[in-house]
Amino acid sequence: MGSLTKKKTLAIMALSAMIGLLLLPIVVSVPALASGGGAPAGGPPPDVVKKEGGEGDKDKKIEKARDVYYKTEGIVSGLPAPKTGDNSKDYPRYNFESRVLLWFANQQHLYYGSFVLAVPIFCMVIEFMGVMTKDKAMGKKYDQLAYDFIKISLTAYSLTAILGGILIFTFLTLYPAFFGYLSSIFRPVMHIYALMFVAESGTLYIYYYGWDKMKEGFLKWIHLSMSVILNVIGTVLMFLANSWIGFMMSPAGVDEQGRFLGNIWHVIHTALWNPLNVHRILGNMAFGGGVVAAYAAYRFLSSKTDEERAHYDWMGYIAMSLGVAFLIPLPLPATWLMREVYAYRQQMGITLMGGLLAWLFIIQATMIGILFLSTNYYLWQALGRMRGAERFQRWIKYFVFLLVCGFLVFITPHTMVMTPAELKAMGGQQHPVLGNYGVMSAKNGGINVIITTTVLTFIWYQRGNRVPSVSWSKFGNIFMGVFFFFAYVNIIWLAIYGYFIPANVRVGLSVPQVATTLSCLFFMTALNLSMLKGAKQIGPIEWGKISVRSQYALIMLATAFTWMMGLMGYIRSSVRLFWHVNEIMRDNSPWAYTHTVGFAANMISFNVLFFWISIMFVFWLGTLAAKKAPVEAKAPVPGQAPQPAVGH
Amino acid sequence: MSALNNPVIAVIVSVIIAVSYFTFVDHALMDMQGLDYWYLFRK
């Protein structure tokens, strides 16, 4: 015990030293940051400054201006945002829409970036579980799993860097005026970003290549600590990148002409920065879980032996569980983000959810429904690998009924896309029948029914091959049944109640609806786990003995994640309409219009297809690497599933 | 605890807890937003 504490203390000290060294560049640059990054961002080149200085500092006028968001006064330290024109100087071009090229480069970089940020977080969690578990065999299995995860992300990491390079070159060559302005504002941030990227690369390579050398004792703790550092750096990197898109949507730290006012923190900390940060962390985790689950499914489907199938079945299950664990709370930061968008500019929120882009939200609802349907389908299939779970099969049809009802309500639109002639014939935007449906309280009811049913499916999965044996199990079962029943009643009641009260009261109903779902998630999962302590095993879990269809469900899940991410990225970006930087720098290129829903959907599908073809290549490369045989994958403890972070 | 294992008592107790809890959640969370959950009934 004393030795373990000593090792932990030393590991923490080593970790602190490493963090200190890695963050040193930021600490050193803090004075420069405080003054806006040394020389004024966006200001004239040094030789010009020298000349001006030569004319005498006495004559130099200090101009002050007001921050467009913070409303504070600051010294003007940069040039105004350039006023561009539709010419080849501001917008050099090929005989092709530049925006589409940029869209492609940006989306691919984001896909890979999200993936390589999420996977190390999974590695950290799984490696930690491996270190902490008392079962040595399970510890090795977790360690192997974490290694498998990081192995996939390593090749993807190189691709992320390459795509980042392509993205910058695309910006520089096709949107030089805009990128010049953005980099003049964010100059110090971009330099720190580059340094952090170097630090991340170094840490990742040491983490990966040092895996075998650092597998025991104190070195293992150091290794684990490095995964913490890796994730701290990765998260900071993402936050910095988010500050750029936050600035483009809700600029701050500049005056109304776009002149930098000397406070770089204001430029970073815009109205939407924090909601974007939280939303993206959870989104990346859900996406990463989906991609790793698809990788496991791919390996499962191409496995030649039972051992391999068992290992990749387990891997797919854990990745899916992690992904869904982050998917379920994802609507919360999404709501926060939308709320902040409305608070920042109401018109922007209306454009998103009630205007030009509203139909894309219907597509989003469909994708969310598909995500949950795939998850439930996978879990029902996964019951097949447990002996004793057959008793649940006959109830699945009722779950399907609930899910389909929730899904249909959730995707019902309030208005329809129509031609002017159709609009005239109908006498207005509101359809006489459809216009009664598709309001938010009903839609919230739909999605909450779907999520609650997913929670119920998880709970049943946890019980698959086990029967509670605690003395109060009868009461526990009845209480759980009653609680779920009234949760459904409450959600549906609130959805209906919304039709009878004014919109300004109705708007608040989403909060108790979400709280009801979360109550089921947290209370019922906790209750179930306490009931399953020392539960009677009625059969083993036979990893690898699962239908092939389940693996396609995992691939479907990952594809739906990817499509939805592309869709939401497009929505978030296109809400700026004809602005590069909202209300500061206008987009005067010939492509400053909003695409049709059909074109956007095709473009998103192309991006998804390209990503999956390229990531399949990455997966294939992974199989070429020296194979580490799965450790004792064949024989998990009979009747007991390996314990992932979430779920069974 | 043995009384709670009686199904009738268990159902009654569970219903009381669940209904009270969800009513409290609805009321409290609307109230926190400055909204009246009982709007329709007070009208």
C-alpha cells in the first residue's frame, strides 16, 4: 500500500513537471498575449512602424474604440476588416466553387481531428481501468484494448495533420483576404496552437511507442499520466480552434469596423466559445466512440478465429457504450449553444430553427432518431450473446412501438417546403392538418420517449444473464417499473399540455421533460446496479457469439454520427449567411448564398463517403501493422461481462 | 423491508413516490424559470 502511494506521488510529481514543461510556451507568451500579442494584431508591418516612429512619437494619436460585444473601450491596435470585392484578388478561384473546396477540406480535417481528440480520452479511461482492476487478466485485456484504440488513432493523427495543411493552403489560396484578417487577429493564438500541436505530437508518439517499455510499476503510472497530458493538450488545441469559429459567428474584442482592440482574451472568449467547447467535447466523444465501434465491427466481420471475434465484439461493445454515454447528454450543451445563439442575436436563432435552415433540423431529428434506433437494435442483438437473456425477447416489440411512435412525432415538421404556387393553393405556410403538429413540446416529448426507452434497453441489457438476489428485489423491480411508467406518463403529459398553454409558458416545458429522462438515466441505472450486486448468474456471456446484423448496426451508428456531424457543422457555419465574420466582414464572393437543402445533403454525403473510404484505408493499414494477439480474449469470466465505464 | 415486498404495498408506495417526484420536478423546474406550471388550472 505504501509502495503504491509512493508510486502515485512520484507519478503525480512527474506529471506536474511534464505539464509545466509543456505549458511553458504559453506561460512565456502570456505577457505578449496580455498586450495583444506584442505588435498590434493586424497592424502594419514592422518597417512601416519604424518609419512612423521616426516621425516622432509625440504626433502619434492614440485612438480608442468600443468593443462590439463587451462594450468596453480599448485602444485600436489593428486594421479594419478588409472590404472585399468579387474579384480574383480577394477571391482567387478555379473554375469551381471555392466554398465547396473549402467545405471539403474543412470537413475532412474536422472529422479526423475529432477522432484523434476523442480516442486518446477513451485510451486514458480504459488504461486507467486496466491499472485499477484487481483482476490481472482483465487488466491485461483493458490494456490491450487501450493499445488497440491508440494504434488506430496514430495513423489518423498523421492524416489530421496533412488535412490541416491542406485546409490552411486552401484558405490562403482561395480566401487570402479573409484568412489574412483572421490570422492578424489571432496571430498569437495561432502560434500557440502550432506549439501545442508539436507538444501533442511528441506526447502521442512517446505514449504509443513507449507502451511496452512502460507497462509495469512506476513507469506504467508515468505512461498513464502521459495520457492525461495528451488529452489536456488535445482539449486546449480544440478550444483554441473553437475560438476562431466562435469569433466568426459572434465576434468580440474588435470594434464595429473589425479593428482589434488589444485584448486577445476578449477575442477568444466570445459569446459562443464555451457552449461550443462543451458541445464539441461531447460530440467528439460520441463520434470517436462510433468510429472505433465501426472499426471493431469491421475487424469482427473480417475475423478468421473465434478469439478475434470475441475480442472485437467486446471492443465494439465498449466503444459503442462510451459513444452512447456521451450521445445521451449531448442535447444539453446543444440546447445551451442554441440558447446562447438566441441571446447573442435572436435573428440568428430564428434563421437556424425557424427560418432558412429549419428544414435541416428536421433532417437532424431523423439522424438522431436513427442513432437511437441503431443503438437499441444493437443492444437487442447483443442480448443474443447472453444465455438467459431470451426471456426479454418477447418484450422487444413493445420497445419498438415506443421508439417508432417517439421517432414519428420527433420528425414531424411544423411547416412544409413548398413552391409559391403550392403556398398560394394552401392559403399560407401552415398546413391545415400538419400545422397542428411539429411544435417543440411535442417534439421534445418524442425524443425524450426515445431516450428513456434507450435507458430501459440498457437496463435490460445489464440484467441480460443476471437475476437480482438482494432481499428487496421484489420492491426494487416494482419501483423501477412504476418509475419508468410515470416517467413516460409525465413526458407525454407535458408534450400534450404544451398545446393548451401559451408559447411563453410552453417554452419552459422542455426542462422538466429532460429532467424526467435524466432521472431515469441516473436513478434507475444506480438502482439497477445496486440490485445486481451479488446477482445470480443464469448463464455465461459468450463474446463473439452475436449476429452479424449487430455489427452492421454499429457501422450504421457510426455513419449516422458522421452524417449528423457534417450536417450540424454546415448549419452552424451557414447561419452566418453572407458574412465571413458576422456583421464585421462581409463575404463578397460569388458563393455568398445559402445552398439548397438537396445540394447541402449531397455535399455532406460526399464528405461522409470520402471520410469512410479513407478511414477504411486507415483501418486496413492497422491490420498490416505487427499484430499483437488479443490477450485471453477467449475466456472471460463465465457469466460476467467485462466492466466498461458505462453500461453492463 | 418485508412489508415492501408485498406487491400491493410496493405498488402503492412506488406510485406515491413516483407521482410526487415528477410533480415536484415539473413544478420546481418551471418555477426556476419564472414560469407557472399550473397556468392552465389557475386560469
